[in-house]
Amino acid sequence: FFSIPYDRGWKVFIDEAEVPAEKAFDLFLCAPVSAGRHTWTIHYQAEGLIPGAVITAAAILFLLAANYISSRRKKAEVM
């Protein structure tokens, strides 16, 4: 097991093959591995990262459009 807190966003690769990430002692990340020498890699991606990034980008675009429309209205009122 790893001394890393378990979260569903972890992916574990042993000898370049993905193995299931499991929870050890109700806390730590672990993965099944046979005896011997192995290379391992772990990757983490938060579960809500992609939807959160899309929502944030949409909100920024909305605010930029609202600012643009507001500035055009103010220019029209001055003339």
C-alpha cells in the first residue's frame, strides 16, 4: 500500500498495466502486486475536474459577453 490517502480519482499502473486501486485500512491507497521487481506509476485526476473546468469557462465567456453588451449600451446612451 501507499501512504497516500485513498480517493476514487487515483489510477495505478504496475508494469504499464492498469490495476484496480483499492482502499487499505479504510484510509490508504493500495493495489495488488505480485512478488518481485516491478515499475509502478500512479496518476490522480479529481473527479469533478472536467465538468468544473467547462462550467468555469462558460461562466467566464458569459461575463465577458455581458461586459461587452453593457459597454456597448453605455456608449449608445452617451451619443
